[in-house]
Amino acid sequence: MATKSNAKSNKTARASGTLPGGTASRARGAKPTSGGAMKSGAATKSSTRESSHDRLLAVLDLFSLERPSWTAEEIGSALNLTKTTLYRYLRTLGSSGLVSPTVGGGFVLGPRVIELDRLARLSDPMLRAAVPVMQRAMEHFDGLLLLCTYYRDKVMTIHHEATNQSFNFSMQRGQPFPLFRGSPSKAILANLPPHQLRTIMLHESRQIRAAGLGEDWQEFRDNMRAVRNAGVCVAYGELDPDLIGISAPIFRSAGDVAGSLTVVLTKKEYQDSDLEPFVEMAKRMAEEINKGIAAA
């Protein structure tokens, strides 16, 4: 898919300083004073600190189910770190409990991660508002409910409720999924601010085209508007071939999307003509969660 990335749009993207996922980048140049002089030294130090912090956090990004353990040498090679920087990072992460050494010289994620996970479960306003709503719904619903949030360009489940614990689905808690596939992701994506959607289009046009969301900015924008106006996104088998997802957005405040609530059904049991009650159910639950967040 070709994006309209002419010189004008490139200039606009650089000027806005907005990255995919909604993160605003800081200008790398020097900052002018009121008298026109440049605070180049202060700007350089600030930029260096930010770069160092980013690289420190990048160590944590290396760990995955496929690769849960890394040696110091492997970390240094993957991130192109000097030995001095590498061991400084590992000392910092180790002393904070974010990584732990293992037999054989490796490192794994540390116990602080578990502590933070528990704290998030007990204190996250969206979880506190959503879990009681989801549990009440399960008294009258035979299926699966998902509560999802997002960061950067990833969407993940943070809670689920199921009447049948053997329900087979891929969006398990903590498992990241792309922003462009599945109803939980699209319900979030469609409710991002227009300037953020435009930036995402500039950076992720190939993935957007592959997901069938638009060949150019105008088509992508129109598709997202249609989902937003509908109030829900319905997707068939995009993540799990046998499942239907019906997702409604959840907001921290007006216009500030925080995640999505998804009603999951099986294709075997439900047809298109059966979905309307579940569309209304997803909307109703999301609205109740929104009110709970606002009242927190």
C-alpha cells in the first residue's frame, strides 16, 4: 500500500513529534532562550539521559516466552552496549528486583515484576471498575469476556471471565497482540485521536494494508470512523478461527480511550442473525465500566 508521504507530510510528521502509540518525541536540537541563544549543553544532556533510560528499559523488552533467559554477553550484543554500560544497567535492574541472576550466568525477569503485577491488579482503575461488571454479566451469559488495554503498538488482555475454563482462546492475559487485528484491537485503534491515527498510518502503512484496514490515509480514516460511529467492532476468526469477537471501547475520560471490553462467541453456536443482543451487551457493559472509571 502506498502512503501519501510527500515532502509536506514528512515535514508535518517531523514537526508534530508524535510516534506510533501516541508517544510524543522531544526535539533533539538545542532549545532557544528568550534572547535567541541556544542551550545546546542542557539539551544534549537531556537527550543523552532520555536515550540512556530508553536503552535501560530495552533490556526488559528482550525477555519473552521464547527467550526467557539471557546472559550478560547476549544482552550487550543484542543492544550494542559497552561492557561498562551493560553492567551498570544490570546492576540497576538487579538492585531494583526487575532482573535476577540464574545458574550459568544468565538473567531472568525478577520478583519485582510479580509485585508490580499484583499492585496493578489491585489498583488499576479500569480493572477495579470492570471486574465486578464482568462477573455480574457471567451470571446470565455462557461464554467468554475479555478486558484489554494497550501500550505502544500492542494490545493485551488484562482480565477475562469464562463460564467454561476449557474455553480455548489465544488472547491470554499478558499475551501481546498487534494493534491491527482482532476486534479488541480495532475497537481501541478506531478511537485514537485523528493525529495519532495519521502518524500510525505514516509508520505502519504496510501492516494496515495487510490487515485490510485501508490502502491509503483516507480509506483508513473512513474505516476507523465507521467503527467508531458503530460503537463496536465485530470480527470473525481474525485471531482464533473458530471465534467471533464483539468489542466496545472503554475510556478514561471523554475521547481518551483506555482499552476495550469484548464478548467472545463461537462460530459453531452463533450466526450473524444472533449477534445483535451481544452487540448491545458489549455496549452496555462498556458504558457501565466507563461510569465506574469516572466515579473512581
